[in-house]
Amino acid sequence: MPDTHFLRQPDVKGHYNKVADNFDDYFAEIHDSQLQSVVEKIDLQPHHLMVDVGSGTCRFAEQVHKFAQLQKPIICVEPFPEMLAKAKGRKGVLPVLRGGEEFFNDASLCDWFDRVLFIQSYHHLKDPSSVLQNIERSLRPGGICSIWNLTTHSCFERFTRVTTAKLYSSSRHEETYRLLQQANLKVERSNVLLTYDLTKAKLYSMLRGRFITNLYELTDQEIEDGIDKLEKNDFKSLQEDDVIENKATYLVIQGTKLNSINNNMNS
Ligand SMILES: C[S@@+](CC[C@H](N)C(=O)[O-])C[C@H]1O[C@@H](n2cnc3c(N)ncnc32)[C@H](O)[C@@H]1O
């Protein structure tokens, strides 16, 4: 069956080409607020070898590497050169210009990685089922594949109420859970709540720059009309530099590769 979620997305490459210059600025507060939660949730240890799939500019991977005091660089898999061009000079990362599909299709990657991380990138996979099967092969026993999907994001939701921008799709979460199980991983799910501050000016610049693909289909005029409505209602008493508190929730679905003894007992 074709992956209609992916086909509905307008032009992912075009989007990330355009957003690459400002990506780090748009996501700085989000990255900072999620750092500790990610490292704790995946129980990242200094000796681990980790892959960040859809790493974007590798800003977040660089933060993770430093925070978790990793001994080996994080392998950053990203298909778009404009995004990886921003990774030059970053410490603790090994950029690989490939999509997740192609990277994990390499059969020589067997019992190799301790952690495989997707932050807001899993939904871009064209054939998630085979990618997850290949990831299972590439994980060491006890290794974890951790998939983080934003499910709520208060500042963006305010904007969706006054425009035609779409909220995050929830259609894939059940499927993700099932596909991880089918890939023979022990699966768990949980919610992680983040809070972070954005100035009003920063929020408007993120909306104008279409910081997430959900905004891609809106015209410049539609975005300006939406900002105008926020300006006249929700944010009318705020100055440009006043801070808006944001709440975001990630649904984290992660699978652990069982060692062969556990596997035999489970079957
Ligand atoms: C919303 S961004 C998230 C970037 C980064 N994980 C972060 O949290 O800052 C999604 C990323 O997935 C990448 N991507 C798109 N298609 C992909 C694919 N087939 N395989 C791996 N990554 C992909 C995009 O280029 C983009 O960098």
C-alpha cells in the first residue's frame, strides 16, 4: 500500500532547502528544552554508538554528544546537503549524506549500534516497515530505536485555530508501535512534556519561515493573515520581546532489541 502520509507532503526537499539557513535559530529553544529528556529516555551511556536519523544540521546531535560525554561521534544521517552544510565544524558528529532508508539498507550493519534516534523525522520515511526491520538488524542486543513525534505544541496550535494549517497527524502512531513489534523489538510508549519560552518576535519569525512542514502549504498572505489575527487577539497586549510560554508534548515510541536468550523465551 502506498504511504499516503508521505505523498501528501508537498516537497520535503524544497522545504528543507529553504529552511536550512534558519533551522538552528528556529529550533534552538526546542532543542535546549528536550536535551536532558532525550538523553535520559534512551539511557545514553558514554560508550554508546548512536545514530541520529534525520539529524538536520546536527546541532542537536552536537549537544547530545557533549551532554552525554560520548566517546564516539554520533552518526548523523540526513538526505539533504543544504542541512548538512550547516554541520561543518561541529564537534562529536559524523555527518552522512543519506536517507534513513538507504543508510540502514546496508546488510553489513549487523549488531552495530547501541541507539538509533528519530526526532521529528520518522514521518519522512517512505517505507518505515523495511527501515525498522533493517534497524533491528543493525542494533546490538539491548540496543534501542527511539522515535519522537510531536503531538502537541501550544504556540503552533494557536496559529492553527486562526488559519488552515494542519495539526500534527496522529494517524501513524499505532502503526509505528506495530511495526516496531513486527521488527521483533520490545516496544514501550510514553509522553514527554517540554516547556520553553519564545519571544513574540521569534514565534512570528518561525511562522513566517515555515519552521515546520505543516506550514509549507500556506501562502505568504495566509501566514500574514494568521499572524494579524494573533496580533489582534491572543497576543495583542504583548510587545515584540515579551515572552510566550510554550508547552509541547512528544509521544515517544521506542523498541529494544532483545538478546537471543530473551527472544527464544518470548517465542
Ligand atoms: C523536522 S526535521 C528534524 C531535524 C532534527 N532531528 C531535529 O530535531 O532538529 C526532519 C529532518 O528529517 C530529514 N529527512 C527527510 N527525509 C528523510 C529521510 N528519508 N531519512 C532521514 N531523514 C530525512 C529532513 O531533511 C530534516 O532534516
